[in-house]
Amino acid sequence: MRENSALTMIEPVSTQHMNQTHRYFFSFLILFLFSLTNVMAIDIEINTDRKALFSSYFPAADSFRAEQEKPEIFRAYKGDELLGYIFQTKELAAIPAYSGKPIDLLMGLDLNGVMVGAKVTEHHEPILLVGIPEASLDTFANQYIGKSVTDHIKVGSGKQEGYVNIDAITGATVSAMVINQTISRASRKVAIKEGIIKDNSTRIMPAEILMDKFEKVDWPGLLGDGS
């Protein structure tokens, strides 16, 4: 009888110890996987095949030249005719994303301020851990092709006067919002520098609440319109 009692008392302690061990193991595993996100970045080697990548933005171009300037902006030419500009966004708008590091894109801009190319060249977002494919970032960025630097672009659904809507990235809302701001700010800076638009056309107005347009919305409503 005493032996049975002793065994009965020992068993829960052993089970508890095993449960704690499992918890520690899975906690360590999660932390380890999360730490890998710092190195899970894509980085297209644009220096090794620069002309081919640039030519996808300006197929008619036969040369690409960059002045000794910072940030570096490449100019696409057909003979002596200027066709547009190519630049990396990180040098112009290094906005921290979900990972705490900026998302870098290679952008193409024609002489009218219309975006002719947008490709993610580097990111550190932990999207693979939540099942989001890498290609989804470029799919999202491709929506900017054909948009103007003067367009007000809104990520998600919900029509709003004066705005152009693009689809969000399901499960990566923060990344999508950062890409949107990165593309908009970087492209406008180049457009201003090259004289495509005037500086005052991108002036940020003071924030204010338009009471005649204000509408109280609950949480499901915010999710529904992509907020």
C-alpha cells in the first residue's frame, strides 16, 4: 500500500517535469526560427546583370548612365534621347518595416512621372514563417506599374474619392503599407529632383479630422475596408 502511494505521488511530478521540458523546447524552437528571419532576406544581384534588369523597365533603351550623385539615379537612354529613371528606394526612403529594417525596391519612372517598373530587391520580413510566398511581394509591387507619382494610392478595399486602390497582401498588412509609403516617397523625391513635378505638389498637409466626412466604424468594418 505504501509503495503504491509513493508511486502515485511521484507520477504527477514526473509528468509536470516533462511538460515543462516540452514547453522550454518549443519556446526555444520558436525563438530560433524567429531569429532566422534576420537572414531570410532576398537580394537580387543587380550588379551582375544590371542591363538586363534595367532593360525590363525600358526595353527601348540602349544605355543606362548614372551621374556621380547621391542618391544614385540611373538614366535610361535611346541614343541621346532620355527615356526615364531607375533608382533604389532605400537610398531615398528607408522606412522600417515589420522586421525593423527597410524594404528595398528597384523602381523605374518615365518622363511623365509614371512608374514603369517595381521590384523588391531586398527585404527582411518574416513572411515565410506565416506561409506567405516571396512572390506575393512582387505581385503587390507590380500594381504600381502604370500609376503616377501624383496618384494618392490606398492599400485595400473601400473606395475613397481622390484615391487609387490596390490590393493588400493577405497576412502581411504592415509590409504592404510600408511598401506603399516607400514607393510613394522615393518616386516623388526623384520626380521633384528631375523636374517632373514641383516640390509643392508633394507638400504634406497638416493632419485634421473632416467632421463632415467622419464615420464611426467598428473593428469588423475596419477589417472589411482594408484599414
